[in-house]
Amino acid sequence: LPLTAEVIDDHLVVGGVDLVALAREQGTALYVYDEADLRDRMRRYRTAFGRVYPNSGVLYAGKAFMNKEVLRIAQQEGMELDVSGGGELACARAVGFPMNLVHMHGNNKTPAELREAIGAGVGIIVADSRIEVGRISQIAGELGVTQRIYMRITPGVEADTHEYIRTGCEDSKFGFTMQDDFAFRCVKDVMAFPHVKLAGFHCHIGSQIFSLNPFREAAQVMVGFLARVRDTYGLEVEELDLGGGLGVAYTAEDQPSSIEDFAQVVGGAVTEFCQRFELRPPRLLVEPGRSLVANAGITLYTVGIIKTLPDIRKYVAVDGGMSDNIRTALYHADYEPVIANKAGQPRMQIVTLCGKHCESGDVVALDMPLQQPDLGDVVAVLATGAYCHTMASNYNGQPRPAVVFVRDGQARVVTRRETYDDLMRRDL
Ligand code: LLP
């Protein structure tokens, strides 16, 4: 549940706003975010890292949830920003996010995107390959600037998460591999490009990771790498970015590590290994996405159909589904549904919350407990704040839901619902 959630007269209330009334007023499906929760997690990240490792920064990984308002809030809360392409960069520019605090990611940024980023003056481009470093240097030269870059390294750390979101192992499309010392040898080539400055190194071992050990391992590998680069090439880089990946609780059974423990382990490991390798501690960056926004978000739906198959399953169909939340279909993710107008009642039924799309795999929550459902109930699906809105589609001509931020009893629409006209706007 988000930070400010409470149950009043059987209704789920977040940010002082009755979600049942909000659903009736705004229509469903609807993404709702607890603004206090968002801000609290951003502050906790900054405070926790500031304590263990003062020379640090926290980048918000915008791919988890992106619109103008979340970027304004991130800026107010002292976040830096990781964008994963030209579209996210355009959003950052539209709200005046300071470009020196923006890092651009991607394993195959197009030349046009690189030109946009370099032209806009982004602080860092995270280079994913040697081919890309050449492109960056050439474009920077044409624009008459020197672009600061990181090299993204694949540190060969295996994290226990879904294979689709595992990125740090050797067999990966991302980054410079460490196999055969390839990444290390490339450093020399990268240093020779005229219009780039190698400011640091980056790794990201994966996403939705509960154990902190892989982060410690990654810190060790990366600090060791930095020390070798200094010893061999005489280059002491200024920055080390260890990526995102801290997991969150989607259901009550999930036990992720806390933001504070994550900071303690990551900051502590970098300090420890810098001492061991006698390396001057670099500026440390992390780039969390999910752990900042997942738990702040709730999706509201209205129950339209209930179908009971005796001895098999009870299907509760809602007015959304895989178009606003693809994660269950794609990763077998678990979500907890709650009937917002019966929030104080026990969840005694096992149901499958399915969507309205033309696919059997269109499921939001598979065999999860729910209160006794009735037609017209408002169902709140919890912890949908990350990778739902940003991965939404218009499948079956479904307009994407509005996004509402709630705080202190006020609800603000920050992204309006799509219209049928929006769906046809690009058709000639
Ligand atoms: N930095 C880089 C370079 C990344 O690739 C990612 C996520 C992050 C940071 C943020 O990771 P987080 O803190 O959110 O775990 N669509 C999938 C997740 C894909 C993650 C992609 N990269 C999902 O819904 O689970």
C-alpha cells in the first residue's frame, strides 16, 4: 500500500482522497499516484546515500514511469535523471530539467537521438559499445563540443530475477563484455577518441532484485576495474554508476531490502573496495526506477463481468487489462487486488482478475484473494506504479488511462485520458 493509504468507512483512501469517489468522477481504468509516497522515497534515497557516501547522486530511471509532473517532482526532490531515448529526453527538456543532470542510456541509440542529446547538452551519455563511442565522438566533433561519457560494463554478476530483466550476466545485448578482457582493452581505444571524455563507468545488473549480495559483488568488480584502469592507463575516472534494480513488494509475501539497507551495502562496498584498491573514491551514482515509483501507484478498475466456472475458477473482468498492465502476461508478475469500496472486509474469495482484451493471457492478477465481488465494484490493484503506464498500449483500440496524483485531499489529473481522436491522430 502507498504511504498514506487508509481505510475509512470501508473505502480505500489515499492522499486523503476516496478512491471510490475518484473512480466514479474520473472513470476507470485510472492510474493513481500517492504524491507523498513518491516524494518520501526520493528523499529516503537521497538521505540514505548522503549519509553513507556523501559524494553521491541518485538518478531517477524515467523508464519506470514518465510524465511531466513526475519529472518536476523528481527535480524538486534533488534527483538527477536517466532517460532511455529521445522521447524521454524530449519530456525532460519540456519541463526544463537541467540537462547537465541528465544521463542518456540505450543499447542502440540512433544517430538522431545522439545528436539530440549532445546538442541539448546532457551531462552524460552512457556508451554501450565501441561502435557507439565512435558515433558520439563524431557527432560531438560536428557540434564543436566534447561529450562526457561512461562506458557501460557487463560485470558478469548473476542476479536472481526474471530472465527478461536480467542484464548483468555475460550473455547480454547490453554493454561492453568483460570476457577476454574486452571491456578493459576498449578503454584504451575510447580514451583516444578526440571528442569524448571518459568520465566514468556504469553497470546495471538487473531489476527487481531482493538480495543485496549481487550489488556488493558488482561494486567489487567495478571498483577493481577502476583501479586497473588507473594502474594501466593512468586514468582516474571521476564517477561510478552502479545502476538501479532494487526490488519492491508486489504482494504481502515479497520481502525486498529497504532503500536504507541498499544504500548501506552499496555505499559501504564502494568505500571498502576503494580502500582495498587504494583508489580515490569516485562520485557514486545509482539509478533506481521501480523502487521509487512502484508502490506509490494504484490502478483502479470497475468490475463489469463475473463468471464462475464451478470447480475451476472465478473470473472477475475489469475495464482494462494488458493494455494498461502487461507485466502479468509478460513476466507472470503477481499483483494484489482489493475492492476499494469493501476495503475493510476480509478477502475470502480466490479469483482471477482478467481484462477486456481479446487474449486469454490478458490477466492482471491470477488466483488472488479478493473480497466478495459484485458488478460495479471498484477494484484497486496495488503497486502498479512502475512499468505499467510506460509499457501501456492501445491494443483493441483501448485509450490509455489518465494519471491522477493525490495529495492532502486533492486529486490532480497530470496526464489526461486518451480519446478516440488521439488513437486516430497519426493516421493520414
Ligand atoms: N538503469 C538501467 C540502465 C536500466 O536498464 C534500468 C532498468 C534501470 C536503471 C532501473 O531499474 P529499476 O530500479 O527500475 O529496477 N519492464 C521490466 C523492467 C525492465 C527494467 C529495465 N531497466 C518490468 O516491468 O519489470
